[in-house]
Amino acid sequence: MKKGSLLSILTVLVMLSTLLIGCAQAAATEAPAEVPATEAVATEAPATEAAATAAEPVELEVWSFIQQHLDYFVEMSAIWNEANPDKPVKIVPVFYDWASLHDKLFAAQLAGAGVPDIADVEMGKWPMFMNGEVQFLDLNPYITEYAQDLVTPILDMVSKDGNLYAAPSHVGATVMYYNTELLEAAGIDYTTIKTWDDFEAALKTYKEATGNYMFYCETYGAYQFNVLMSELGATLIDEKGMPTLNGPEALKSVELINKWVEEDLLAFIPTGNADTPEGKAAVANGDIAAVAYPLWYMGRFTDEMPDLAGKIAIAPLPVFDANSYKSVGLGGTGTTVDKNSENAALAAEFVVWVKLSPEGSAGLWKLLGFDPVNIQVANDTSITTDPENKFLKYFSSNPFEVLASVSDKMFTQKTMQNSGIINDYLSATTWNRIFVDKEDPQTVLDETQAELLSQSK
């Protein structure tokens, strides 16, 4: 990858207690639990069972911008139906691209017609649905059975005024992915990289040994910026949802990236983002040897970069010092239920089960590689060390061990009404002014803060 295009810089996370989240075949995480009382009820109510068996599936329309999510809902519905013959569901999956889904969902809510029973909402778009009267169903009454096992901060991300308006897909802990084949050829042992100073030294070594770039800079998005700010314990927005982009933590974060840019130690990744087709192609081609992304990026490797199997190690992010936070949750999707749906109660039961139950958490890991929100599955070593799991087979290090090593110091970034405005402006203006146009970082951050305050509400 040649240096010179758009570059870029890298919301939510959580303390995973001792969260080595894993997952397994649905039902495998829980004992069958057949008890005499249950059998007695079954023998005393044959008519009820017959009626339940004959129940017609209820159609639930589900919108998502991720096809794998739709496939997951369909696959898990078969398990749900087997366990709940009295209230079976038939998932009607509808795929829209990211922008179209959120626009159509918002328009349908305004019109009061055409809203699906269930819809995925990406966290970058979450704030637009939280203004005024929220049209999603409060899921709090449906999580009682699992509440004590759920990672609370990730639930806070999709809550407002004490109401839980979505079931999260994952925790999304951010880690570093290293191409060990490329690093070893340059004489670098990734396990020795503990701090950003170590990381900078590796950048220099890699460039000197290969003439190529080990790392990259994003200009479309704010993941790298989020990582550095989070390690310093700073949020991008305050308690009122207003931007906080010109404080000392913001400046330190930007100046570190800018230093590497000025010293020609970073690649300018195509499209300014490592999660676009062009950005992923650069990773797959070995144009860079390190990627800082949440654990959900594992699926990008397994599904789109098969040739790198066995060559990618997952490791904790480098830190500034011993006082730094070690990770932050970024990205994410919440699954919502339309509160006006005639099948809202059933949809809510299904959504909570498929995302937050032990069975659902197991499925999320096994099928999608997500670090689940329900921590109960973390104690099952048949899940966390399953030799047949495609994610554990692909990577040369175990992601659950990495999660365990950072779980004591995780940071949570807020996602509020102005988050989308802030990220859009940073991508369109701020990063290019600093990293491409070489303007003074403090001046640009001050002007960014002033402009975003004028746009915020």
C-alpha cells in the first residue's frame, strides 16, 4: 500500500469481569434438567400439549443490514420452535444495506406504517431513534431470567431513562490483530509489544526491514482515535451528549498518530478505513501487518481472508502505561422490537432469547464469532477451547485468553444523540485537515469542537 490517500483514525464497552465469553451449540451450555414435577405436569395435560403441537407459526418480519444476522435468526428459530411448540415463529428475513435500512426504518416509524416486528439498528445510527417518543419496545420485562448474567454497561448503551430498547449483539472488545508471518520475517515478536512505545519501535523496525508499513491510519471513521482516547479514560461526548474533542486527551491521541504520519511510519489505507472492501483487501494482501479492531472483526478474517488462516494472532492493545485502560467496546448492533407490533410480546421473547440467553450467547459465538453479552457461557471450557470452532482454528492465539487479560480495565464510550454528527464530521473534515493537509492539530481540534457544538442539540 502506498502512502497517500485518505488516512484514518480509529463505542462501547465494558468490564467483562472474568469474561472469557464463548459459545457452543445451542442447548449444549445447559443441562437437560428433566425433573419429576415437569413430567407430572406433562402427563396431566395431554390436551394442552396436543394444542401446542398444532400451533401455527407466527410470522415475524426481521430487518437487518447484515446477512449473517438474518441467517442466524432463521437458524435459531428452529431451536426456539422445538423448545416452544406452543408459540412457534417463522422468521421473514429482509435485507437492506446499512444506509437504506436505517432510513427506511426511521421513515416507517414517522409514517406509523410498514415497521417490521424486529429490526437491527447499528450503534452509529442509534441516537436518531432515541429522540422524542421512542418507538421500540422496552425489553426490561423480558430479560429477568438472564439479567444477573448480563454485562451491564453494554445494556446501558441501548437504554434510555431506564428502559432497555434493544438486545445487543456482542460486547465488541477491541484488540490488535497481528500478521505473525510478516512480523517474524521482519524480526518482530508481537508478544513483546506491551506499550505504544514498543509499538512505535516495531513500526520503525518493520519499515527498515521491509520497506513497507506495519500499521495504517484511518480517516474515515474514528476507531483509532476512540482507542487512544479510551485508554486515557476520556469520552468523546459529555453527560449531556455534547462533544469534548479539544481536551488534553484528544490532543495527545491525535498527536501520537500525527507523529507516526510525519515520520512516514503509517500506510494510508485505501478508502481511509480497514473495514471496507478496499481496506480489507489491503489486510488480506499483506500491505499492512497489524489491525486494531473489535473482536467482531474476526469474522472478516475467517469469511473473507482464508489464506491468512494460522497467520493471524489476536493480542491485547498496546497501552500508554500501567494506568491505561486496556480495551474499549466499539461498533455494535442492537436488535429492537416495534412496540406497536401486534406480535410485540412474542417478538420480544424471541429476541431476548436469541441474543441474551445462554443458548443465544453460545450461538452468537459459534456462528458469528461474537463475544456474547451473557457471561454464563464463559465457564464452559468445551466452548472456549473447542478445537472444531472455526474461529479458534483460524487464529494462532485464543481470543478468550486475550479477553481475560483485559477484562479488569475496560472502558465504555457513550453513544448519544450527537455521536453520529461527531463521527461524520471527523471523517469528512478533521482527520484530513490534520493528517493530509498538515494543519496544526490543536487549532483543528479547537475549530472542530466549536463547529460541532454549533451543530449539536
